[in-house]
Amino acid sequence: MPSELINLAHLRTFMRVAQYGSATRAGQSLYRAQSAISRSIRALEATIGAPLFERRASGMLPTRTGQSVLQRAEKVFAELDTSANASSLHESREHTSSCWATPSYLMNSHRLQLVASLGRHLHMPTVARAFGVSQPAVSSAVKAVETGSGFRLFDRTAMGLKLTVEGETFILRIRRALNELRLIPADIAALAGKVVGEVNIGALPLTRTSILPESIARLHHVFPEVVIRTDEGSYETLVADLLAGDIDFILGALRPVEKNSGLSCETLMSEEMVVLARKGHPLSDIPNITLAQLANANWILPRSHSPARAMLDNVFVRNHLHSPTPTVETGDLALTRELLLRTDMIAALSAQHWEHERQSGCLVALDLALPATRREIGFTFRADTLPSPAMQCAVNAIREVVKLRMPLVDHV
């Protein structure tokens, strides 16, 4: 069952007290008794395990812990409030970046978890089992949010559940809010010098065999309580999860980023592709080999329409040659490795993939430059992300590995 999250109602009360500097004035603005406000703050402090305010005669000031919680809470409620403002029942309400107008149907984190999970799996029995609840309980959560928002989140079709257009946008925001909420305990632990929590990395192929393993080893050595999770999905799937906050960043070959995509990139290095073959391959000892000599070779090529395939095709076109016909077309690195070692096939690949094989001598690079295949490699972030301490440490570890242990590439 997913872990229990911090109570959203208590968190909203905390933000109001921080704004006014007074439990009394916060209570007046919320139409609640001062005693109820104080109980809410005490409950949140008990959950967090640290005081959130310094109680002074002049008012209540957030402690260092309180300031950290406030920073993350503002991100949580910015997402929830945007969700509320997007609903048809709230279109006429003046938009605010604060949490004061966030409606009650969005203030139950357990309900939001159920709805967000259903939005991902689109299968009610799966969600019910994961949370240890009944299917009617999941239905009830969906109904409460749909009633509050004023639109359907899901269409019930003969093929099962399907997100509506409004539901896709709405649940994206909910996922982001919940993911921000989960980071509060790790933020607080970092104040005491303890880096904990999870780092979820979207790992693209170019970095999986050298940069990422070494970076994880470095991170684990210094911060053994940080858990690393990797996702090796397609770029499009990883971007969707990045925008939802389910992964922290993508590491690999960079793609063009549109202005309003919500993404930002950081280039770490760049490299050209190389043509690899097994040791002793008939072509391996030919100096200054040409593309024309390789046109009829048995090629292992990337999948059609992939960026690597497009680059390679363009190399041949620029040299007035037909693109090679693939003997094998695959994106599977293990399959490519075995085919290169067992046959006379060749492949144009990233040097990063095959550093160990080249150093051991079982694979060799043909004497051919492919200057039109230079690619930038680095991070893709969500543009407005507030990194968790564990994420920041992971990013720093990767930067260090690229700087200190990648002599085969050009640093940026």
C-alpha cells in the first residue's frame, strides 16, 4: 500500500499561519477557532517531528524547518489550485497562486492518490488491490472529484476506462502535487545533514553502460540511504512521467525542446558515433576506410525514425550514397553486442555504449569519422522543478563523473 502522506488540510492551515504570523488572524480568515488552528499546527508538527514556528510576542515566525516546508507546500498548492481553476465550476473565480481557495474535494490526499493511480492504470481492480480498498471506494473517490471539478475524468467504454481530455490535464496536476508532497520528509531530513529518499531517473541508452553506473556507485558510497530507481522507457514516455513529477530527470541524448514544453536541458558533453565491428573483422584493418566501402556491409541499424537512424541516414545522403539496408534493425543493446561479437555485422553506435568492449579489445572502431553524427548528451529537467536533496546529489554525482572519468568525449 502507498505510504501515508502529510495531511493537506493541516498543511493549508500552516501556510495561512505563516502568511499572517498569527493563529488568531489565520483562524479568522479561515472561519475557524484559534484553538482549532493551534491543534492543526501541533498535529502537523507531530507528523513532521520538528517545530514549525517560533512563538514570539510579536507573532509566529517559521523556523528553518518551517521555511523548508513552506517552500515545498507552495509548490503543492500551486498545482492543486491550478487544477481547481481549470474546472468548469471554478472558471469565474479569480486565479490565485495561494492555497486559500483550494476546494475541499482536493484536500484529501488519499482520495487524490486513488484518482491519480486510476489515471495511470485505467483499471479499477488494480488500483483497489494496490491501496487495499474496495472497488466501490475507488469509484467513490472518483465521483467526489468529478462532482467537485464539474467534469468527467474518465469515459467508461467497452474497452475499459479512458481519460477524458480534461481528465488528462487535471490528473497531471494532481500527480505533480502528490509528488511534491512526498518530498517534504526528505527536505526536512536534509536540514539535519541527512540525505535520504528516492531519485527516479529516466535513463536513455547513451548513458546506461558507463556514466550512470559510475554515478550511482559514487552516490551510494557517500549517501547510502538514497534509493535510485531507473526507468528505461521511450523518450516520449519518460517526458510524460517527468512532467508529472514521477521521475526527477532524464539522462541521455538531448532532443530539441520547444519554448512552452515545460522542459529545460543541460548539456554535459557531446560525442560522435563510431562504426564498430568484432576484433579481426575483415574491415577492421583497412586504413581510411570510406562510406562507399561500407554501403554493402551487413549492418545492425537503429530503429526506423529514431534520432540515431536519421543521423546515420543523413551521413550517407550527404556523401551521395544510398542508406544501407539493415540486416538487423534493433534498439536492443544486448542483442547488438552479441551480434557484433558473433558475426561480421557492423553497427554505428555511441562510443559510450561500448567503452568496456573497446578497452578489452573484443570490439574495434573502424578507421572512419562520422562528424555529422555529433550529439549532445545531458539532463532534461522539468523547467519549474524544485530539486529534492537526493536529486541534487545525484545530479552532482553525474556531473563529476562526466568531468573526471570520460576522457573519450568532449566536455561542454
